[in-house]
Amino acid sequence: MNNFVYNIPTDIRFGREQIKCLPEELGKLGKKVLLVYGGGSIKRSGLYDKIKELLKDFEMFELSGIEPNPKLSSVEKGSEICKKEGIEVILAVGGGSVIDASKHIAASACYEGKPWDLVLDRSLVKKALPIAVVLTICATGSEMNSGAVISNEKTHEKLEINTPLLYPKLSICDPTYLYTLPAKQTAAGSVDILSHVMEQYFQPNDEAYITDVLSEAVMKTVIKYAKKAMDEPENYEARSNLMWASTIGLNHLLTVGKGGAWSVHPIEHVVSAYYDITHGVGLAIITPAWMTYVLSEHTAPRFARMAKEVFGVNESDDMSAARLAIEKVKEFNGSLGLPAHLSDVGITDEKFDEMASEAVRTSGLSTRAYVKLDKEDVKKIFLLCR
């Protein structure tokens, strides 16, 4: 196992009605609050009114309309509000996109330059406003990690800002807030969780046995409950298990002792940066293609282990089991009603060259990935996705 430091300062409040702690806990962070959220779902569900009532003694400002792939322009608006109004704490109500935007706003509010500078050079982040979260979509794990992915509309870049200063101080995770999620969001979120775990599972160092076993448990949980949550939206068992799987999936627990660059996410990030498709949909399309492309005699044992431990495949030959793992992932994605090809979401091969170059340029794909990939490799993966 590699050396590691594991220190997460986020206070997680998980379960029904945990939001009741919000006035007391948020008050410890500040009284001038920027409420950040996406569309109108929190108003339709009544959550917006509940938060406004709970925080009636706070001075509230709002930034709504955060996009599914959060944009730099939204970060710029939020940063301006924070500086103008003297905001003391940011409250993100939503899923990963809202939380990611809030993290970047928190850092940008304490920086005099342009917000995109902080993405290009993380060392410029010296200070950030505290962040609290009320989670309404489980997918990214952003409620308990220090990363945030932001899209620059002008440059077609979708990159991450990551610093310990951006860990949320408080995250309220009530599975009942997931009851009103559309089935397609549940599906895309579930694939995102599974992909996060797979990115950490398929790493150059595979000697962290305990970490791998934990990863397998989380993958099995997603596979067990994703379809159930879609079919039975108010099934608390399904929603609560998926919500906690999402948090564990990217709170760094599943990467300790390992290490290396991710593979599928940087490829998908350029796709959604160029075409603004739902992140989980892109992952569902690209993951089986990546698995197919990197399968070899060298990688087959790891794929075979996933087949056996996660999907219960009973096949002694590693290569045969590995191929079954790929088929099982395809079957899982299909069971959730997700597309299997880029053409299904209106994407042609017009920009494959450009996107392949960007994927390699903006990531560690060519130097630190499980299987190192250059531009031509990524383009071939795109071609497998057509």
C-alpha cells in the first residue's frame, strides 16, 4: 500500500429531519448566507420554504440557476455577490453541480483575480468561505470531499479545483429529499457513483486489499439498489443506501493506499464540456468502451476479480470472466434505461480528434493512468462509443 493522509473535517448529519440542526450549526459559521441552488425543484418540493423558515433570523442572499454542468459564469456571479454583500458562509442546496459551484465561489470570493485562475493554479487558493450543504441528489460525493469540477464555456474546458480548504464544514444528508428525483437523474447518479468507485478500483497499485474490498461492497450496493430506487422512489432503504454509497464513493476512503490518474472521467469531461450532456449519461457510454479497449492479459485478472466479487460471475478463466464483467456493466446501464452510444445523444465523430487531444492534455491519462493512453488511444475509445 502507498502512504496516505486521511483527514476529512466534514460534519455529516445523515437521516430523516436532520435539517433541524441547520440554524444552530450554520450559525457557528456565519449569519450572512449565500443560498446557492439549481432550478425550481427545491421550491416544488417545499425544501426551499423549510430552509427559509429555519433561517429566518439569518441575512440571506440567493444565487439560483446553477447548471447541471456548472459554468464559470455562475461562479463569477456568486463571487461578485459574496464580495459585494460581505457573505460569511455559503449554503449549497442541491447535488454535485450546486456544491461544486459553491466551492469555487467560496474560493473565488477570497481571491482578487479571475476565478478561472484558481482552476489553472490551485496554489493560488489561500482562503475560502465556509460551505454547508443540504444534499438533494446523490452522485458526486461532493458533500464530503474537497474537489469541484467547473466548465469554462469559452474554452470548452471542464477542469477540477481541489484543495483541503474546500471541504464542506457541514453536510445534511436526508434520503427523503431524493424521493422526488426524476428516474433519469437517479439512473445517471447511480452510474456516476459506480464510475467513481471503478476509477479508484482500477489503479496501478492493486496491493491495497482492504480498500478494494470496501470498493467492491460499494459497487454491489449501487447495483443492488439503483433500479429499486427508480421503481420505488420512496423506498427509504434504497435511497439511504445509495446516498451513503455516493458519499463513501468519493470521500477518499476508497483510494487510500492506492493512487494514480483516473481514466474514464477525464474522457467524459471533454465530451460534456463540448456537448453539455449529462455527466452520468456520458460515463454510461464511455465506461464499457474503455473497459473493452484496455482489456489485455495484463489487466484481465483485475477485471475478472470485479466480475466475480461484484457481479457473482462463476468463471475460472480470467479473460472469459473479464469479458463478462464488461457485459455486466453494459447490462446494468441498460437496466437503468441509459444510452449505449454517443450517436444516441446526438454526438458524431466530428470533434473526436480535438476532444481526444484535450482529454490527454488536461489529465494524467498518458502518464499515471491504470493503462496509459495517448491521443490516438482516446480517439479509438471514442470510435468504440459511436
